[in-house]
Amino acid sequence: MRVFAAVLKNNLWRLVGQKQRLLLFPIVTVVAIAGAVFLNTKADIAGNIAVVSENAILQPTAYLNVITLEQAPPLSDLVAGKYDATVIFDNHGGYEIQTIKSDSFRQTLESILADPSADHSGATESRGKGTNIMGFILMFVMMQGVSLMFMFAEDKEK
């Protein structure tokens, strides 16, 4: 036990000599946590939907960002992520959905089109805010651990 205490004491004295690391780690960690909280405050939107229709049939909701267009956007806009889906309404009230996303997204979009006033809070499939913040913190803790490995390498050499 004395050897372990001596090693920790020795490492502490060597770490005091590395003042830039002692100051950098808490500052970077606090900035990372603040950045994670700031980046996770925006509302989750299920998708950007391009609606091709003569009149505004579909209204924007908390889950959908609706852009009304006169012509269908090219497929490259769907691939580039500008739009998640294109809904083309015909003159008879029917519609066609074009998307490159999964079938579950298509079904969610169809349920929103069938009943826009219903609660679709489960429409977004994303991680929670706490999970993202914990991921940021874990990333910086791992970087700090790797950075402090210089003491282990010196101990092995000596």
C-alpha cells in the first residue's frame, strides 16, 4: 500500500509540473458540457417535407417543417438531405409520397397526413438530450485519460 501511495504522490508532483494540463482539462470539460447543452436545446423535427400542390393542403406542425413548391424537387435534393420526403397531391385529393428514408418514416408521414391534429410525439427517432451530453463528457474524459498516460510511460521507462 505504501508503494501505491508513493506512486500517486510522485504522479501528483509530476502533474503539478504540467500546469497547462491542469488548467486545460477542467476548462475544456466545462466548455464541452456547455456546448453539448447548447447544441441539444433545439426542438426535434421529424422532417422537412416538400409539398407539391396548388393550394396549401398540409400545414407545418411541431413535427414537420413543410415547404410548399410548385414543382417536384429533383431526387438529388432528397439524397442531399434538403428534404426528407416529397408529397405530391393530385387534383382528386390523393397523394404520392417520395422518400429515400425507411418505411417507418413513410408510415409516420402517412399517419400525419391522415390526421394532422393527432399527437405524433413519437415521430422522431433520436437519442435523448442526456445521452448526447453524456457522450460529450465521455469523449473528453477519455481524451484526458490518454493525455495523462505520459506518467505511465515514464514509470515504465524508469
